[in-house]
Amino acid sequence: MKAFENILIVGLGLIGGSIAKKLKDTSHSSQVYGFDKNPGVLQSAKEQNLILNDNDLNLKELNDLLVVFCIPVLSFRDALELASPLLPNENIIFTDTLSTKAEVFQILESDYQGVLSKFILSHPIAGSEKSSIEFSNKQLFDEKVTVVSPHQYNSQEDVDRVINFWSQLGSTTKLLSYQEHDLIFSKTSHLPHVISYALTESLFSSLNDQTFTFSGGSLEDYTRIASSDPLMWKDILISNNENIINSINEFEKSLSSLKELITNKDEEALVKFLSKIKTLRDNSVANN
């Protein structure tokens, strides 16, 4: 399938920078441009030969353009408003890397009908607790899954081209509706971050600077994601709040059940509970 002739990356942080580095590494035929509110980031990307432009950007005459939004969820509307005057009116497809989808779809459906049909929602399941272009990595998407969320206004041809784009970056793709995406990720990604933030806060409230003194390394691993970008995670928690609250409620039920077994010192029930969870976890990981 034909690669895009031109690509604009909106937001040159960890994800956007990693896309640019991968495109450069694969000698991709596309012309790659960048858009970022921080002039220093643009300058850095230009000096690394990741993008063609510096602060001056006008893409109105370009043909066959893919625009990839790599910004925090609640910055999407502002980013689209800022980028739109620079873009051509036709031969353009949009996608994104945002961690929640319903918020983006609702903005497009209510206020940007002209963009909606050409916007293919996508989310690469790749990242790090580190942010900024400094930590971007050309191998970030290798053998990772990207979720693509087609909606009723998309054409299959446009969806296939976006899938092909992620394949060229080294990713495999899976399809989920945007509603399914937000529900599943509220449990598998957003809830673990909530737990990590809450656990870290609880530990430091009681142990202060002794929190990691006697951890043996496992606690550092468990709480690593509490070092994630606060702005990005504030946006995720707000934009997917209903699903996340439901996931927290479900987790609290499981935690309460385990707490009750511990309170009752029920040895047999504890072994049964822990063995069941170990088996579920081990089998699931082995099969994936």
C-alpha cells in the first residue's frame, strides 16, 4: 500500500519524537514536518534532521498529507484549532496517539464535521514514564500493538492507510470501537496508574524518605508509573472519568474481599484466593 507523501506530527514529545525517529531510521519516503508550541523542541527536531521545518510552517499546497496528533487529550481542541489554518483542504487524513477516544470523537462530531470522516482514531500501546523528545526512541513501537478505532463516518480505504502507517513503524494493529477502547483501557492502564499514584502517596505519607530504603527494588518497579507525566494523566483521568470511577469501584470490591480474608486470618481461603489469582495471571500472560 502506498505510503503517505507527507506527514505532519503535532506534538514532538515522547510519542511524536519516536514517530519521527522511526521514520528517519527506516528511510521513509515521506516528507516529515513538525508542529509544537515549544520553539526549542522544533529547533531540536530540526537539528536532528527529524523534521524539515522550523517555526515557519505552511502546508496548504501539500498533497497526500497525514496529520498525527501526539498531545495530551484535553489539548486536542486547541491543537486542532492551531494546526487547521496551516493545512490543505483536501487529500488529507488525520489520526492520533491519544490515550482516550470518546472525548476526541465527541469534539469532532459536535464541532468539526468537516474533519470527522477523515479522522481515524488510533492509540499505540507504547510509552514510558519519561516524557519529552529527549527520551523518544526509534524502537518504541517495535512489536507493540496499536489500537485503531474506526467509526461510522470513516472509509475503509482511509482506515487501511492508517493501519499501514502503524505497520511501517513496526507495530501490529487491533480494532476496537472508541467506546470499547475507553472501557478496556480504564481497567488495564488507567486503573493501574491510579493505584500506583495512590499507593505512592500512602507510602510517603507514612514513611517519608524511608519509602524505598527497604524495598529491595520491587516497590520501585511497582510504582514506576507514578513517575508518569502529570499533565497527560490529569487529562486521561478527566476525559475517561466515568469508566475510571467504575473501575476503581470494582477494584475496591476485590480489595475489600482480600482485606476481609486477612482480617479473619482465614488461611485456607487466603491460599485459595491467592492461588486462583496466580493461575489466572500466569495463564493469561503465557497465552499472550
